[in-house]
Amino acid sequence: RIFVLGIGFFTLCFLMTSLGGQFSAKRLGDSPFTIRTEVMGALESRGVLRRMSDMLEMLMKRMDILARLENSTDFHKGDEARFPLDRFQPAAGLMERIQAIAQNVSDIAIKVDQILRNSLLNGKGMEGRRDQCEVPRDPKYPDCAGKVEWMRARWTSDPCYAFFGVDGTECSFLIYLSEVEWFCPPLPWRNRTVAVPSPPPPPRAQAAFRRDLARLLELIGTGKESLSFMKKRIRHLAQQWLRAARRLEQKLAGRQRDQKHILIHIGFLTEESGDVFSPRVLKGGPLGEMVQWADILAALFVLGHSLRVTVSLKELQSHLGVPPGRGNCPLTSPLPFDLIYTDYHGLQQMKQHMGLSFKKYRCRVRVIDTFGTEPAYNHEEYATLRGYRTNWGYWNLQPAQFMTMFPHTPDNSFMGFVSEELNQTERQLIKANKVSSMAVVYGKEASIWKGKEKFLAILNKYMEIHGTVYYETQRPPEVPAFVKNHGLLPQHEFQQLLRKAKLFIGFGFPYEGPAPLEAIANGCVFLQARFNPPHSSLNHEFFRGKPTSREATGTTVFQVSSQHPYAEDFIGKPHVWTVDYNNSEEFEAAIKTIMRTQVDPYLPYEYTCEGMLERIHAYIQHQDFCTTSSLPPSPKTKSPAMQSPPSPLALSPNATHLVWSPSAGRAPQAWPPLASLQAWVSEPQHTCTETCRRHGLVCEPTFFRFLNKEEVFLQLSIACDSTEYEMNHLYPAVAENVRECYLQKEPLLFSCAGYNPKYRRLCPCRDFRPGQVALCRDCL
């Protein structure tokens, strides 16, 4: 009996396991090919069910025979006959139960057989659909046929297609192109769950200013000299960052700030880009980029945002959710970051590995770009047609997504870096210990000193010259014997050298680095060469290939007229002297004057920790490149019945320019606020950058869309015999000699840079905060 009960229990367990597996095999979203494979396995289970049913029937018959034999033997034992009969009654009940189980197994086998037959018929129908898939002709998906043709020829070129289920059949192409990418319409026979309204997202966590940078140092990681340099800098400036954060927190007065999830990918430090910087950190190589990245990391962390830091391609792929393969497929899940800070190397890596997702998410990218990218170089089609194409341009980003080290052009966002601030005691010590006859040369690489013997000989007549040129065993021959060379110094020792020196002198290279600002902040006078003609991509090898022309205008503003244009134009005398080094008399006279001039340490507010925190806070809270504003329709597309709304601009009281009208009603949502807008007309030889600067203002490219209208010309009393919409980075503008007016057709080409003698440009200007050119007065 125990044996028979065991057989029955085993049979039931087998049935539950087998049938459970079969009914769970067909899942929503499975392809016909998967169903077909699992059905074949189910056919074997059906055979097992039949065999189990036969075994139970055979057991029942044998039990019946044994019971009869036992009953016949016990019947001849007289008084003992009742006991065998009592024993037989439970056996008879057990046989009834086994018989019922056998019948149930038989019924289940029949039902399973019916289910499996239907599954096979459906599988054959799916297989037929698989073989009969045709490319849909849907006008809403005009690229579908071309993409299918491309997949036929190249689906094996990247393993990521197989990862998403592509197997070379037409149906697999269409499934991929409709469900992973979006070039084809959904297939009607595909299993799709009914769209359920997603619950509203939970409220975002609020950013809180941090008081400790230890966690940031862990996030940066180890293993590279460049990372060690950045961590040392962050530690050195930690207290200044924390004090600046407290001051900014007081300014914001408890204002709510959403915490952003931010990925920082430093592409130039990855092995795939060559990482030429890390090996040169200890050999006098350029440190400007690493100084800026260290300060960006510190600012973002102190502001309270959630950070991830990567310096390897593998980590980048992991954080983004890149599918296995060569980067032709989209990401496997939505991008988990609100913002991504990277450089041109990282931008290229992201494009190579994000597939179509790069185009979808590129509005979240911020590109740290030392020298800037002008709109004419950024727009791919325009750059190709007009000869502005370079190795680094044509990304079709919003120009303000590029973030520069200095405010070269308002078209880009000014990111900057920080220099160390001095307290009052330190300032007094510097003034007391300055050596008026001591000079330090700007240049850690021996090649910078080559050919500078003439300048050095003149300087040596008046000052003791110090250098910080890297060398391993022998003194570099380019450095004259009368120069006291300290070799490459740690940052704090270099600061001490600057605090004693009177003069910090540059020989024309490197361009626009952080060292001159550090020298000026430590009480030095910075002496640099004037370039005649100014350097640009048109005449100098260093700038050739960079996505900026830095063309000359009526003045020297923002072109490379010296080694450090920012120091020349935004700081100037007495802290900065720019002279013609080819004129020995001018050079010598400047040295004599500098030795007699008393200067205090000076640091522009925008290069303090607080100034940088202000900028980055404002950018994160207000810059949104994922929602675009449309241009008004061109005259050719306007309906005759359409009437332009009244202009929100009005003439200023002195009738020289336009301002935002107080009677315009509620201003459109814009940042910077429209109350700061002023519209001026340039002179023929001036860029909008220079035009605004001449009026004590800053060009603001986000305001171009409010000027890009016919009625603005009329309000400024500009007569237009014709008005055309065209792609040109100088528009909107007027050619007054022929009374032709031009409006901008492509918003990405709105630009404060550039001029042409035949045009007068419409220029959008704004005010700015004292010491903070990147922000208007009400922008914080």
C-alpha cells in the first residue's frame, strides 16, 4: 500500500511540475521562434503523461488480482476469515483512489494534447508570419524600407543586433526597427502589453550644500598621476570651497534646488584617447585642463548633486547602459543621468557607443572646451558649405553647451576655474616680503625658452630671473646660466615663489592658462607679448583645426592679441602689461616702470570659489537645452490672414536702442530674464560681442530669437526693400547700401561672433553682475 501511495504521489508531483512548466512557457513578448522551441519540448511531456496513465492502470489490475488471491486463501481459515476481509476493505478503497487518479491522468493527457495541438497550430501560424513579413508602407515611417535594406546587408556588422534578437529574418529586422529603434511601425501580430498610465514620478530629492569633501576624493579614484594631482588640489582648496558654499547658501536664502544625477566623464584621461597628460604631470606638462576639472568636480559636489566619475571607456559604457557590441544600437534603458560633463574626447566616445541614443540625449551633455566652439563651426551642414569644418566642430549642439576656461565668446557658457584667495594677513605678508628685482618666467617646458635670449638678457640687467623648468639629470641648454632654475615645483612651493616675485613674465606660450591669474592673485605683475598680427586659426598653426576663428574686429577684444587676452582686457594695468617684445625700448621701459609700481594682490570675483559656485548653480538650475523654442514662421510660410502680434520691444527714451516693453504683459519664460534685454545695431566692422561691450553690456545669444523679426527693423527705423530668411551666422542683419534685411533661418547659428563690412547686425545685449560677466544682475 505504501508503495502504491508513493507512486500516486510521485505522479501528481510530476503532473504539477510538467504542466506548470508548459503553461509558463508562453510569455508575453516571446517571439514565435521561442514558442516553437518550447512546444517541441512539450510533446515529450505529453508522451510521459500517457505512459504514467498506462502504469497506473496496470498497477490497478495487479492489485485486483492480488486481492482476489488473498481473499480466496483466507476464506478456508474458519474463524480467522474476518480479519483478511477487514484488511481487504481498505485495499478496495485504495484501488478506487488509484482508479480515479488514473482516470484523471488520462483526462489531463487528453486536455494537454488539445492544448499542444493548438499551440503547434499557432506556432505554425507565427512561423508563417515570420516567413511572410513584408516591409510596411506607412508614410509616418518614411525611412523604414531603407533601414530594412541596411539591416539585410549589415546586421552581422555589430553583435548588438543579435543581442536584441536579430537573426537575419525580415521579421527580426522589423521587430528591432519598431521596438528597439523607431524607424518602422509596430507589427500588429506582436504581443504588446496594454499601456498603463505610469504613476507620477516621486518628488525629486533636494540638493543640500556639503560640508565635507572626503566622499568626493573617493569618487575620483586612483591609479593615475592626473587624478592624484586633482585630489591634491581639491584638498588644498577644501576650506575655501566650504566657506564659499556657506556664503552662497546665505545668498540663496533657503531656495529649493533639485538634486541632479550627474556623470563626469573625463575623456582625455582615458587610455583609448591616449591619456597624454598623466605621464607629463610630473614632467612639466600642461596642467590647465586638470586644474579646471578638479574645480568642476569640487563645485558640483559642494553644491550637493549626486556624482559619478569615470576616466575609462569601460566605466562609461557601464554607467550609460551600452549593449554589448560596437555601439550601433541604442541604450538598453533610459539614461539615468540628468547631466553629463565631458570633453571633446568623451563626446566622441559617447557618440561611438550610444547609437541613436546619443541624438536623443545629447541635450544633457555639457562639453568642457578650453578655447570655445563658435556656432559657425558647430553646425555641420553650414560648416561644410562655408568652409568652417574642423576636426573638432560640427556637433550640432546648442553653442551654450560648450563651456570654456575664459569668457572668449558669449556664444559659449563660461565655466572657468578658481585661484586661491588670500586673507588679509596673507596679503600684508606678501606686500612686506616682495622682492622688487625678482622675476619668474612662465614656462615649465624647455622648448618655451628657445630663442628668447634677447628678452632674457634685457631682463637680467634689472632683475634676478627664476625658472621652474623640468629636467631629469642635466640642466636644459635652452635655459641661460644666469637663470636660477628650481626645476618642477609642487604647487604650494610654486605659490611661495610667486609671493616673493615682483614680475611674472610670459614668452607667448602657453595660451590662456591659469598661471597668470594665480600670479596676479599673489601680487605679481604679469608682463606678456602683444601679437601683431593677432593669432587665430587663419594665421597660426596652434589654432588651426580648432572650432573657433577668434577673428580680429575693430578692437582687440576676444581675439588672441596676446598670450592671455582675458588678463589684457578684463584686468589690465597696473596688474597686466602687454607690450611689443620686438621693440626692445618698449620692453625695457615696461620693466623699469613695473619695478617702480606698487600693486596689491588681485583676483577677479568670477575666479573665486564663490564666483564659480554661483555660475554653476545658475547653469544647472536654469539652462535647459532639451526644450527648444521655435522660430517664427518665415514670410513664405505665413498665411495672408496671419497678423503678427504687437512687438514686446519698445524704443528706449533716447531712441538709440530697443528694450523689453513694460507694457508687453507677462514676459515669456526665458533665462536670462527678458527685463535685462537691450537691442542695439552694430557698426559694419563690429561683432555683436564688441557692440554690446561698447555700451557696457554683454551679448546674450539666447535673446536673438526675440530680435529675429521684421518689425524689429521697423522699430529701429531701418528701411527694408526686401526681407529674406537664410542660414548665416551673421543674421539677423541689414545691408544698408542695398536696403536688404536678413533674418536667421537656423537657430543654432545665432552668434555674437563674426562680422562682415557690408552688414550691420541686430545685437541682443544684457547687463551683468559686478565681477561676474556670465550672469545678469537678476540671473542668480
